[in-house]
Amino acid sequence: MTEGCSKDGRKDNGGRRDPPGGRPRWKPSSDVRELVKRLASFGIVQSDIAKVVGISEATLQRRCRDELRVGTLKANAQVAIIAFEMAVSGEYPMMTKFWLERRLGWSEKD
């Protein structure tokens, strides 16, 4: 047995192999990052986005955290803008009522 090595070939260095083994870390390209952001903005769940990209959900969350967050924020912002525009236009009284109830806590008294 080589000096400084255990039976399984690992050095006495915290279990790291020499040469290092295993799969290399996945690094998303800019195209993949944009795809993740767009899919997140459409409301696609992370487990499905991971399947489309071909990685685990944990890897997706670890390597594309910002894209997932920004995509979701972008979608919510776009919907909020449209809802606000509908509410203040006067053409959609139900949206105005919805906005007042949800944003200002208004309620109808019977």
C-alpha cells in the first residue's frame, strides 16, 4: 500500500482523491440561464425546469438561483402592472374592486 493512502486509494487529506474523480461541476451557458429565467417567468415549476435543462432540481437551485428569482419576480411584476392598469382605467370595475380589497383591505358591508 502506498504510504499516506488508505485501502480505497484516498489520501489522508480529508478524503479527496488524487487525481480528483467524479463528474465536473455543471456550469450553465448564457443561453441556458436565459431559458431558465424565461421558464421561471412563465410559472413553470423548478422540478420541470430542471428536467428540461437536464439536471437535478438541487443543481438548478444552486447554479441558477438568480435566474429563478428574477424570472419569478419579472412575471409577478408584469401581472401586477396589467392588474393596476385595468383597475385605474375605469373599464374594469371588478378589477378596481379587487385591487381595493386586496391592496387596501376594503370589504363590502352587508
